[in-house]
Amino acid sequence: MILNKLYFLGILLLVAKGYTQTPKDFCKQYEDQHDTIQSIDRKLQFCHEMLSKVDPECKVKLYLHLGQFYGLKREIDSSLYSYDQAIKTGESLKAEELLTVAYVHKAYRIAYNYNNSRNKEVTNLLEKARKILEKDSMNQSWSQYYNTYSKIEEENMQLQESLKYLDSAIIVNKRIGNTSRLSTSYHNRGVGFLNVSNYESSSRDLLHAIKLEEERDKPNLSQIASSCYILGGCYMQGGQQYEIAKKYIKKGIKISKEIGADYLELLNYSLLSECHQNLNENEEAINAADSSLVLARKLQDKLEIAQALRDKGWVYLDNLKDLNKAEQYFLESYKITLSSNNYDETHIAPSLQGLIDVYFEKKEYRAVEKYLIQFENVANKLGRQSHQKEVHRLYSQYYEKTRQPIKALDHFKKYNIIRDSISNSEVKTKIAELEKQYDTQKKELKIAELDKEKKAQELLTQKAKTKQNLFLVLAIVLGGLFLIGIWVYNKLKKQRNELAIAHNKLSEIDGVKNRLFSIIAHDLRGMLVPFQRAGKVLNYHVEKENYDKVKSLSNDLQSNSQGLSNMLDNLLNWSLEQMDGYTFKAESFSLVEAFEAIISNFEQHAKEKSTKVTLEYKQDHSIMFDKGAFHVIFRNLLSNALKYTEDGSVKITFNKDHSVLKCSVIDTGVGMDNVQQDQLFRLEKNNSTQGTQGEKGTGLGLNLVYRFVSMHKGKISVSSKLRLGTRFDLSFPLLESAKDVEDRDNPISA
């Protein structure tokens, strides 16, 4: 039960804390936590949770992250929508730095996913970014700017130009010391080298990218998984190092699962299937292909479903020699590719090649011819030498099988011409690569010189800053001494003022004390006289057997004794309070019982004055209050009401309004004028007036009432008219528990 209450209290505190957080607080909370979350789905959820809580500038950052995370999940429309929202909000804020990030990342996402079909839009975004970037050569977005242009050149098959842009991205990241983007730039250049079949340089850059990322405090795991995938492909294509490739591919799969990157996991499984196939590990190859197929169907990506089916087809064709199953998978892959909304010739070509190889093995040459014609059309549209070479190889094989040697020889010659051309192109590429390395070395030397100059300039700047800081510290010390002097002066001045006030207050208290003792001496003398004479008078009337007179005198004595008792109570309470000796003792009691007890003490007095005392209320309440103080307040008010009321009525009312107790004491007595009301709660000489039967008072009672009400943080007000009566209205904030008494301020002394 206690644990449940503590848990509930904890939830309430968390909710209360949430209500007091500002948008800036939520933004800091997001920045502190989002890097600690590994799951992409959880990252997306956290971003969306925070969007409505952060300030507009931070909202731009969240939209940028959403664009990145949706891109990793291959949800391209959602990714581009997020970048659009980042641009829209950034433009309204005129936040140029964030806008640049949004422009280049949206441009990259379009270039990566839409090939050349939206180049105009990509170029427009990059031009907007460059206008801002030219203002700051150290802006980190230069890196992504160059990466995007590299992707455009890659799609245009200008692979050497693509590599130059990737070199620029690495140089700019080194210059500005951007380690987080440097690993990405090495990864991208590793992919670029792989595209030109420079496997050695590709593997070197990819390994360096992984090393840089793993050395960071908060590594980008999706980046590492992606680099492992490309590195696995590099080892497979470059030297058929399948065992090494498997190690990195499996690492990529493990990381992808940890962060929930389904698409990266799918790609790694597809590559793992190819790796197992080349090692003749057929069961493992099929299992890996099935894993990629499950993920592709989960993502509803038809092109990746087709790829997974092709992976299984190659296992059954090349290794298991099950031609029927191979044909089944290649046909299914071909049909699914055609049903996709975003397929192109690069996706159709592999399925056609698989079908052609199957029908060659089955010696079904009409089927070979049918799909070979389609493959030729695809190759012509792609315009790549590698595909043209494959077309002529397949035609040469087809005509040879169908006994058409002249045509077979013609295509074989064309095949060799293209193959030699590709070899020459590879030689030229190697030469271009060496030239590029030379240019890169020159750039790196230039960067080293610039860094040296920069360090020298920083040293001079540091010396100037040291001098500046020295003068600043000196100025702060002098200023501090000056402020301390002012503080000491003000402190002494304040103490002098406090001493003067205390002296005046002491004089005032001494005056009050003198007046009080004068009043007490006079009133006590007056109230004791009847008791001194009472014995003689009573003996006389008893001897004369005037029993009615004896009864009357005894009633007077009783009344006098009650008044004397009340006055002594007041004096005792006042003296305790004056000496700071009064201690609050809050306790729970019934209002009705308390009021009835007070009224019962005045029944005889009320009867003598032919006055009816009533208590009116709608509902009884139990309150936490100092019971002694309560009795002092209302006993004095009731005594005062009876003193000035005869042949009338006194009414006490109360009700509880939320956490406030409201009470009233209303009489139909002689009333007061405005002057009397103004002086009512003051302890002044001759402040008290006689009652309807000549009753006297010290004037102490109402002053004590006022002080006890104030000490309880309450309020008291009076309204009165001559010959119509008087009304006292009181209100008190109620205590929740006895412990709340400790929170009361100390009462103000008289």
C-alpha cells in the first residue's frame, strides 16, 4: 500500500515537473537523450513526442532528425515531408545555418532515391544552400553539399568527377575539425572507389570510416552498419575474400538489429546470401535470402522482395542445379519488379539474366531468345558497356547453341572489342586515380601550411586574450572591493536604522505597559470593593431576614466574580503573548461543541440582561486550531456583545468556505459611532465604555482579540450603528494539520 502511494506521488511529481518545464528545457532534454536511443523506431517516436513541446528553432532540428530517420527506414515521402517542414519553419525564423542543413539534406535524399529524374530540384536546393555557405568557409554543411554533387555525378556515370567531390568533402571536414562528418565522408569515398573497382582504396577508406566512428563518444551505429555492408561487398568483389566479408556483414546485421534499421539489415542479409553461395554453403545462403525476404515484405519494398527471390534463384541455379525452382524464383522476381511503381532497367536486368541462364541450362532456346531480346532492349536503355558486353556474350552463346556460327562469331568479336575497351578504360581510370592522389597530396600539403599559419595566429590571439583577461580580472577585483565597501556602508546604515526603530518601539511598549498597569490598578480596585463590603452587607440582611436582598447581592457577586475571572484570563494571556511566551497548540475540535461551551458560560449573564444568545450554522465542522486562543477570541466577543445589549439578542454564525472559516458575532445592542469603531482595537486610556448596567472594562479584551486573530493569520472587521447594534466578522485560513503551525510567522509585538 505504501509503495503504491509512493509510486503515485512520484508520478504526480513528474507530471508537475513537466508542467513547469519551458520549451528550452524540453529542447535540452531531447538533445541529452536522443543520442542514447539506439532504436530508429524509438528515435522517431521520441522526436514526435517532443515536437509540440520545444521552441521553433529546436523544432527545425527535430524535423531534420525525422528526415534522417525516415530515410534510414526507406520511408522516402515521410523523409522529404520532414525536410520540407524544417525548411518552412527555418525560413520563417530566418535561421540560415539550420536552413542550409535542411537544403543539402533534402537535396541528397532526392538525388539518392530518384536518380536523375529530379535533378533540377536538387540543383535549385544546392544553389540556395551555396548562397548561405559562401558566407562561412567553416560551415559544416559544406561536407553534405559536396556529397550531394558527388551523388549527381555518380548517377551521370561521371565516377572520377564524383570522387573529386568526395575528396573535397574530406578536406573540408578536416579543415573544420568535424569528426562526426569525417567518418561519413570516408565511407562515401569508399563507395566511390568501389564504383571504379579500386578495391584496395575502397577497403582502406571504409575501415578508416568504421575506426573513426567507433572512437567517438556516441558512435553513429547506422553509419557503422552501412560501412560494414559496403566493406563486405568490397572484399567479395575485390579478391573473393568471402570469410573476411562474412565477418563484416554479420557485424552489420548485428548492429542493424540493435538499432531497428530494417533496411540496412535486409541489405546485409542479401549480401550474406551471396557470400554463402560463393562458399557453397547453400543452406546458409537460402536462410539468409529468406531473412532478407521477410524484412523486404515487412517494409513492403517490391524491389527488395525481387532481389531476395533472385538470391534464392542463383543458389538453386548455380549450386543446387534445381532448374525448376530457379526458374520459379527468377520468374516471380521478374513479375514483382514489373509491378513496382519505381523500378527501372537496372532492376529488370538481373532477373532477365537469371531467366536466360536457366533456359540455357534447360536448352529451351525459344525462351532464351524471348528474354534475350528484352535484355538487349534494357542494355540499350542503360547504355553501359558492361551490359553491352553481356548482351554480345549471351547472343554469341545463343547462336552457337542454335548452330548459327557466323552470327555467333560476329557477337563474339563485338564482345571482345567491348571487353578490351573496358580494360583500357580501367587502365585510364588507374592513371586518373594516380593523378588524383597526386592532386590530393598537394591539397593536403596546402592544408598543412594553412594549419601552421592558423596555429601561429591562434598563438598571437591567445597572448592578446591573456593580457585582456589579466586586465579584466584586475578590473573585477577593484570593482568587487568597491561593491564590498558599498555593502558594508549600507549594512551599517541599516543597523543604525534598526536600532532607532527598536528604541522607538521599546519606548512605545514601555508607554503601553504604564498605561496598562494604571488601568489594571484602577479596575481591580473597583472590582474588589464589592467583595470587601459583601461580608458586612450579607450579614446585615441575613440578620434582618431580607432574603430577597441576599439573593440579589449573591447574583451581583457572581456576576462580579465572572467579570474578574475574565479580566484575569485576559491579563494572563496578554502577558504571556507580550513575553513571547504564548505557544500555539493546534488540535482538532468541533465548532459546535466549542461555541456551545463558550455560550454556556454566559447563560446567567444573558438571563440577567433578558438577552437571547443563539448559534446558527448549516453544518458542523471539525477544524485544526489553537483551542485556547479560540475561546479567548469568542469569549471576549460574546462578553462584549452582552455588555452592550439588554432586552435584545446576540447571534453567533459560522460556515466553512473551502479552506477558510468565516464567523460572525451580531448583537442588537447600543452600537458605536465612527470614532469608537476606529479606536476599538487600540489599547488607549479611557478607551473602554460602560455597559447597559454600568459594567466597566479595561479595554484589554478587544485588543487581545485583535492580536490573537492576527497571530492566526486571520482578519477581523466591525460594522456598527448607534442604537441598532454591532457586527464582528472574522475569517481564518484553516490548517491542514498540526504541523502547519510551524509555518506560522512570529506574531508582531505590541
